[in-house]
Amino acid sequence: MTKKIKINIEGMHCASCAGNIERSLKKVQGVKEVTVSVIGKKAFVEADEKVSDEELKKAVARTGYKVISID
Amino acid sequence: MENEENKNHNMKGMNHNMRNMNHKEHNHSEPVEDREIRDWKKKLIGSWIFAIPIAILMILMRFFEINIVNEQISIIILLVLGFPVVFIFGFSTLKSGLTGLFRFYFNMDSLISLGTIIAYLTGILTFFMEISDYSGVAAMIMAIFITGKYIEAKARGRATQEIKKLLELGAKNARVLRGKNEIEIPISEVAVGDIIIVKPGEKIPTDGIVFKGESSVDESMVTGESLPTDKTKGSNVIGATINQDGILYVKVTKIGKDTFLAHIIELVEEAQGTKVPIQKLADKITSFFVPAIIILSILTFAGWWYFNGEVGRSLGVAISVLVIACPCALGLAVPIALTVGSGIGAKRGILIRKGEAIQTMKEIKIIVFDKTGTITKGKPEVKDIFSKVKESYMMELAGSLEKLSEHPLSKAIVDKASLKRYKEVKGFKVLRGRGVEGKIGNKKIIIGNSLLMKENGIFLKSFSERIEEYEDKGCTTVIVSENAKVLGIIGIADAVKEDSAKAVNYLNSKGYRTVMITGDNERTAKAIAKEVGIKEVIANVLPEDKAKRVIELQKTSMVAFIGDGINDAPALKQANVGIAMGTGTDIAIEAGDLVLVRGNLRGVVAAINLSKATFSKIKQNLFWAFAYNVVAIPLAVAGVLHPIIAEIAMAASSITVVTNANLLRRKRI
């Protein structure tokens, strides 16, 4: 089973940021699909049920941005 | 202090919002953006307080060669004035840039950070070695960068204004009937099943069904339909629409995230992150752009040092290279145009679900329309009955059998028969795409199209002529038989939507090959096609075969399929662009690449035009972004551009891209 997750991200203000976040999130095991919207400052992630919010948060933090909320 | 409070409030709001999208003050994307603009503004003012004296000092020194104090002291002044600009107001930029640098997640800020820090250090180095001082330049670069970001943030705010408006549409409070009392409660406390009272001029707080009352409702904000819709008992109403003239008692069916409005918002937000194929190259370049520029800048420095010998001059050129490169313009070019385009669409009831569709639309040559519910209203009515037996007898049989089927044609027959009591039917079977059969008493009843009759060896005989006559009028003919003998025929017509003909004519005039696909027989289908101006008809197609027919057409060129999204999902998926028609309150969101909230063909024309306009904006933007970098970077390497000019050019390029996208709004669609 996969789930859809919406991550609101703060501080993402350029396109290379979006690219970085996308790459970092894709590295998380169990993540299937990632689209990052620079303009909406959100990442849409499709991942296995077992992927935890914490893992995703870490992946975003690794690139230097802050997660505001996960939905 | 006040700010801090505000922040807390916003954060709380955001969490709340996850559960409830309709609440205005609990609105996540708006405060974040506004706060960002406010932050940039503060930095902007702060940095220029220091940067302006720096600029004056630099101009005096450089152009007029006036030194108020000796050179060393003026460098100290520049360093002192420059410090807050680079390290305080530029703190967040440096932090993000350096974190990126050390973790190998390079970003735009990395370039600015390197450029400003190196430039600032030259000022300090002047005390130890022979080198030109760029500390003033460092401050100017940062101040201009911040200014650029501020302008860009504002322009981006404009780009997302339609979506923000959607977010703000939701009602805050609802008047709920509790026992005999009307009480006003926050929308978040409304539950499914509650009865809400909506007075004239008020916003309908959430989705529901009219329980009592009559009124007309302005749904334009959600569906793009400018004419008000009449609502009576049993009608669906959409949250955030405006009740106009009567009092409505509405039974709540959906709240929070399940509402129609929340769905639309989610759809639009999600679509913004989708990719347009044309951006692939730009994305690829953005991903290695920053490290490539850093390397290029080092090479530039080395080259200049080797050939020119002056460390200071070489550093200046290298800094120009760092700050002139603009991955932002490249990376923003497509998403910003897509955002403006989808925002404009959302306002008019056109939802772009996949960015890809915008690009594909340009290649479309064939437009295939489903008949029922797309070209026609999808509400068939019995127009004519011809029978050899007593009409009431035949309709009693037909009504009893058709009552058990869900098909729209069945419903038309049941409505016409309007029986008080239905006969008992045994062995009822739906024969997909052909009709129904069953036994009433010991008589076998078969009702359906001529194909079904043929299969059962039932001869139409004298009815044939009458059937053709019905079909030429655009009626679908249903044949009623009893024990293998035809009793009579029922002509059912589904009226064409008002603007179908106009839209089809427009598409024909634009050179599209228009095709209608339907399960109806050829004659009926042709009659309808002629009425609206469609030249080609593919008739007698079983619902499950529609996708196959699309594949056949795709052999000649790209195909767009327009259907209702519920029965036509496979065909919508198969087509290069699938346009799903909604009915106003119910839309099959998952099915199409583009979704029309209100299903009329005028929307198809608008959707096609919007896609084309958006795509041409995307191309323009990409061209600008590429051209800018292709021209500017070599100029910087050549040492023609002073770092400050380079930074101004960089800021201007990303602002241009965003502003150009906003110009899409001027286009008439």
C-alpha cells in the first residue's frame, strides 16, 4: 500500500532548492514518487505505508530546509 | 514581540488547517508567503540603510577619486558598514548557501554566499597584501540580491493570487439548526448531517443537499459558470457559493477536506508540482548548474591570474561569474508559468491536472467527443412511442423491466411510464450496450436495440421504417418485444447542450478533426453529429471499446478525448489529452489531464486556448532564461562586467521570468 503525503517546506525559494529536496526525498527507502513545487513550497510524496514522517523530515532537513508540517 | 505572537498564531493555524481547509485564518499557504515577503522587506530596508552610504563612498572613490579619509580608513569604513549587510541581513542566505555547499546540496544561495564572502575577505586582505578591495562590492551584491528576492517574492505572490483566492473562499461560520434554535458556530464544528440555514446574500458554508427552500445560487467562484443555478429540494449545493434570493435549509453532506472546494484546491496545488516535458533540459541543467558555475569561477580566476597576473582583478572577475549565473530563472521559468496558467484556469472552472497536457495540447489534431453527457445533456427523454398493442400495456412491461436497470435510457422509459405498481420480473439480465431481458409471468420480454433483436431472431418487419424515421430525428430507438414478437418502439432523445454547436464550429474552423463516439446506432448518431457540426461519427461502440477506438485514431495523430470521466475513464486515459467534464457538483477528478468543473463544450475551447497560451509563455520563459545565462556567463568570464552589474543582471533575470509569467493574465482566453 502506498500513501500520499504533502509536506509544507519553509525557506525553499529557488529552483535548485526544489531539485535538491526532490533528490534527497527520492533517496529515502520506500519513496516512489516525488514532485516538489517551488511556488507552492510543498513536496508531494508517494511512498510505502512504512515510510515515517520522521524519515521524510530528515531528508528535507538534510538539504538545509525546514519542514513546517506534514499532511 | 507582536511578530512572535503572530508567528505562533500562524503556526497554530497551519496545524489546524490540515484538518480544515475552509477556515480563512487557518490558511497555511497564505501566511507563509506573506511572512516571507515581510521578512525580505525588513532585510531590504535594513541592508540599504548601510548599502546607500557604501554606494556613495564607492562612487566618490572610484569615479571622482575623492578620498575623504585615507584609503585604509575608508576600507575600514566599508568593512564596518558592509558587515551587517552581508552577515546580518544576509544571514539566512549565507546559512542556506553554506549548508548547501558543505552537504553537497548546492543551491542559488551557495553562489551568492561564495561571491559575497570572498569579496568581503578581499577588504581584510588589503591590510596584508597587495589586492583590490571588494568589501563594498560584497555589501552591494547582498543588498541587490535581497532587493531582487523581495521583488520576486511579491511577483510570485501575484502569480499565486487565484489559488490564494480559492483558499480564502471558504466560509468561517455556519448557522446551524439545533433543535428549534438557530445558532452560529465556526465551520470547523459543523458535522455531516447538520442542517444549516443560509439566508439570501450569504455564503453557503459547506457542501450539502437542499432540504427545504428554493433559491438561485451563484456558483461562478467555483465552477466558472456565470449564470446562477436554481436550487430546490434535493439539489446539491457547493460550499463557498453565494445564495442569492431565497432561504435555503441545507443538510450537510461534506465537510473540511472532503468538500468540493477543498478538492479543487488540492488538485490545483498538486498540479503545480507536475512537470512539463519541455522543462527536462532546464531541470537537468539546474541540477548541476551551481557546482558547474563554482568550477567555472575557479577556472576563470586561475586563467585570469595566469594571463593577467593581478590577483585582485582576477578575483573580481571570478566573483562576477559566481553572482551572474542564475539557475533560478531557469528553474522558475516553467513552474511559474504553469502556476499562473492553472490559476487563471481554476478561476474559470478549468483545472489543469498535469503539466504535460499543456505541452501535448499543441500537437493535438483530432478531438474525439463522447456523445452522451458531453455533447448532449445526458438526460434522455422519451419523445415518441409507436406500438401495435395498447400503449399503456407496452409501457407497463417496459417500465417494470427498465426499473431494474441503471442505464440513462432506462430511466427515461421509467419516467415516461410513471407506473404506480411494477410487475414482478424474473431472470432479469442487463445485456451491456444492447438492452435488457427478463420474464414477466410466463412471457419473455426483451427490450433493447435492433442488434439485440437480431441476436434473438426477432424480426422488426414493418417497424423498420418507423425506426429509421426516429433515428433520422436523432432519437435512440428502443424496441420492446414479447415472446419474440415486437410490440412497439420507443424513441428517446437526449437534447444537445446549448453551446455544443458553437464550440464544435469553432474547433472545426481551427482545423481540428472532430469526431463523435457513441454506443448509439449510426443514424441516430449522425443526426446528432449533424446538429452540432461534427463531421465524423463512430457509432455502435460498446463502452469498453471506446479506448480501442482512440488507439486506432492515434495511429494517424495525437488525440484529445472529451468525456464525462465516469464511464469514459479508460478512453480519457488512453487519449494523449483527456478532458473530463464535470457536472457542477460532481467531478471525476482522477480521470482527466484537464478537468472542466462545469461540463459544457465552451469550456473545451477555453481549455485548449489556455493550454496553448500557457505553453507559449513557458517557451518564452525558457528562452529568456537560457539566453540570459548563455550571454551573461561568457561576458562575466571575459571580465567585461563589474560584479555589481553582474548581480543586477542576475536579479533582473529572475524577476523578468516571474513578471513575464504574470503577463499571461492579459491574454484573452
